[in-house]
Amino acid sequence: MTRRFETFSYLPAMSAAQLRAQVASVVERKLIPWVEFARDPAPGDHLWSLWRLPMTYGPNADEVLAEIDACAAANPGANVRLVGYDAGRQNQAVAFVARAQGE
């Protein structure tokens, strides 16, 4: 049985180009990106461990992708999630697993 986390987990795995496009969308929408990870989360777990501080300085897509890669390298076997926070509305506008366990 495959665990499902967030919306995109019900679709086939994203290619590198599709992941880049999603990250670029987060950046272009001026959302605050942050990276989280969890080794064996349950589908209802909403609190994952934060990887470094949120990127409030307005990073580009390459910087966000580099943080996703760094988190995955430092936490082998963990799921890595990207969150896009909307500061104006004070909520998470986007959240998806960027690297699934074993990728």
C-alpha cells in the first residue's frame, strides 16, 4: 500500500522539470518557501521537522531546489516536503512532497 501525502501524491511522480515548474510557481507567487522532512510520517501528521529557517529573503527557484536537495542528502530515507506560506493570508498556500522516501 502506498502512503498518500498532500495533493500531488495521488499523481505519478514528478519529473525534475515538473518539480522545477512547481518550485518556480511558489517563488513567482511570492510565497515564502520552507523545507520540511519526516522519516516515517503518518498521512495525518501535519507537523514535520523544519529544515533550516523559512526563506523569507525571496529566493529563486535554484536556491529552493538546492535546499530540497541538501535536506534529502542530510536525511536519507526521509520524505522532504516544500511548503509555500502566504504571509498576507497567514496560511500555507502550497504544500507537497518534493522527495519521497527512497528517491
